[in-house]
Amino acid sequence: MKKTRLPVLCGIWALAGMLVLAPGIAAAAAVGVPVAAGQARSEELPEDDRMKAGYSVQFPLTGLFSIGQKDVRPIAVMVENSPAARPQSGLGDADVVYEILAEGDITRFVAFYHSRVPGKVGPVRSIRPYYVDVAAAMDAVLVHAGWSQEAMNRVAAGGVDHFDEVYGDRVYYWRSPDRKPPHNLYTSIEGIRRGMEKKQLRTAWTPVHPVFAGEPVRGEDKLAPDSVGAATGAASGDADAAGASAGVAGAESGGAVGVASGVAGAESGGAAGVASGVAGAESGGAAGVASGVAGAESGGAAGVASGVAGAESGGAAEAEALRLPYSAGYAVSYVYDAVSGQYLRRMNGLAHADAESDRQLAAANVLVCRSNHRVTDSAGRRQVDVQGSGSGYVLTGGMVQEAVWQLRDGLVRTYAADGQEIPLAPGVTWIQFVPVGMEVELGE
């Protein structure tokens, strides 16, 4: 595949716990929550079959039709991603999943459950402040096991409703005997729903949703031009930090870069300096790409300061594969499957599956958000900016588009150069926060 490297962007479950947590359709209906877990998603059914199956409610986080009520609060579960935690349970039933670095160069997930009710989710781990931020933005109930002091300070200051297995809520969790602690702690969405009733937590929710393809885009939802400009400027700074200046991307293997204006690209074995809107080097060449330019052709290389591989300025380009090398053991990749319209997720080159269904994790949309990361202590804990805005990419339908992201109205949303929110495909969305300057591969 052609690649363009982008600088960017113990125990056994107690009987009491079983009585609290065992999911059931009757109990789910009693509290008015969706009961679609384990059933085919609506996009897998023809419209007539969907209606016959009773899929009459369009859920806001996915835009898909299912069974239940859409105005109940989502549940956000902190899920571990260390090798000992894989394969995880329940990730395939989440509507939205955030993946963000924790300490020690490992990643963890915040998985949001709304349209489906998996009976087993985990392994559950502790929270950090930025995970609290994304859960609180959506007004979700946060489920975790332990915390850092800064994260708990954020929970207390924000009045975030939460369940903590370590301090007081153990009855809503259980440990599986088939794994060693701490990688064996699980919960169920139905058990948490019951706990919300017992603790008299608010269940009503004002739905938030992204713009989905085919929906009208409201003018009042546009991102202000100064916000777009600020994030675009940050993108140039990001590229600088990664070794590419605003006009020059450094030379790649075997090539040379000279900055010129309006030059189409090097012929075979040559070199070109490319200023803007140009396709990139031909076979064997290299190009320094300033803005919105396609990557190098076969055998060539491109340093991209601000732009998406293969895309014209402000447009979209084909990109059927994405690789995010967070760290050793945490190389995340997605490969687009044109038949299903889904991005199939891999970890370290292997299919990343859900332990309960044995199905490969998949997303209709993948958002890549470049963000400032800073290590704050000797344990490797970080500050990660998830509340501001920055540059990034949207992958949907086998295409990639450069974007500005912003945490706004409950969700991370992405915007084009004109400030309009970029429509997503109906379905599951994975949101990947990456450090500024981290090298990422996009390709076909």
C-alpha cells in the first residue's frame, strides 16, 4: 500500500453481585433502556426487516435505529488496554470510544454505552483527569476502579456521577477467575443502570449528536473563522516540531527537497520543491509539501507540513488504511472494508476482537485529534488537552479529510476549512487522541 507519513497530526463472582448485575430483557425494559445488545445493528438489516424488528428509535450517538429510549444518560466505562487485558469485553457494543495515552506510554479507552446493553464490559481500570473531561462533557455516568488525585478532584469539582469499584461500589463489579488481577475486573451496563436507580442518580438526558451524512448542516453550528485559523496555525507549529517547516518538509530517503513555487513534482529519480496544491513526487522522487498536497507516488517520499495525503486543499482523498504508532506494543491500525463500510481495527498488526462476540472491532468513523500531551510526574502521568481544539483528520467511507477538532456540545466534533461540521457516517465512532508531532501513516 502507498504510505504517506504524516507528522501529526480473585475470585469468583459473588451471588449477591450476580443478582445485581445479571442482565435481562425484562429488567432492561423496566428501567426504559435499550435492549438491543446481541442483536444485529440496524445498518445490517434491510429497511423492511428493520421496521419488522421494531427498530424505531434513532439513537443520537450513532444515528442508527434500534430499540429503547434515546433520552437516558449514556454510561462511560474506563476500559484497560494493556496486553494482559486483551481481548476486552463489550467494546464492540459501544457507540463511541475514545483512546488516549495514560502513563507509561499505554493507552486506555473511555467507552460510551447508549444504544446497546452488553452484559460484560472490561477489564475496568482507573481514571485520569482527561478521561473525566470527555465523560463529563457528554453528561455520562462514569464507571471506573480507582483514580489519580487530580482525576478525583475533577470529579468532585464537576459533580460527576460515578461508580468506583475501589471505594464503595464493589457490588456493581465482579472479578473473573480466568485472568489475574488487576486485569480481570468487569461490570455490566444493566447492573450500572440498576445502581443508578438505587443511588437515585438522574437518568434523564438531553441527547447530543454529531452531524450525520444526509442531515442538514445548520449555519449557526459553524466553527468561528478565528477558531479554524488558530487550529490551522497550531497545525503548522505541530509540523515544525516534527521536523517540517511551514514551507519545507525535510528530505526523505534517497531524495532531495528544494522549495520552489508551482512546480509539479520530480520525474523519476529527481527532486522537487512543492509549494501548494501539487500532487507530489513521481516514482523515485521526493517532495517537500507545504499545504494540502498528495503524498509521494511509488518509491517517492513526501514531508507534509499541513495537508492530507492525496487531498486537494480543503478536500478529501482516498485513505483505506491508518496506522497510529503510540508506542511499542500499542501500534493501532485500521483497514477500510468497502463491503461493510467499516474500518476494521488492529493492534500490533493483528485483528482486535471483542472477547464476547469474537468479532473484530470496527468503526464507521475514525477521528484523529492532535493534542498537547505533557508528562507531569515520575510515574509518567500526563496532562492531555481534550477540551481545547486542534488539527486532525476524519476517516469515513474510505476517505480522509483534514479537519479542526473541538470538544463542543458534548462531543468532539470536526470541522472543515469553511467552519462547517464534517458529516459522519451513521455508526460507531472511534476517537484517537495523539500527541503533537507523533508520526502517523495514511495509505491505500
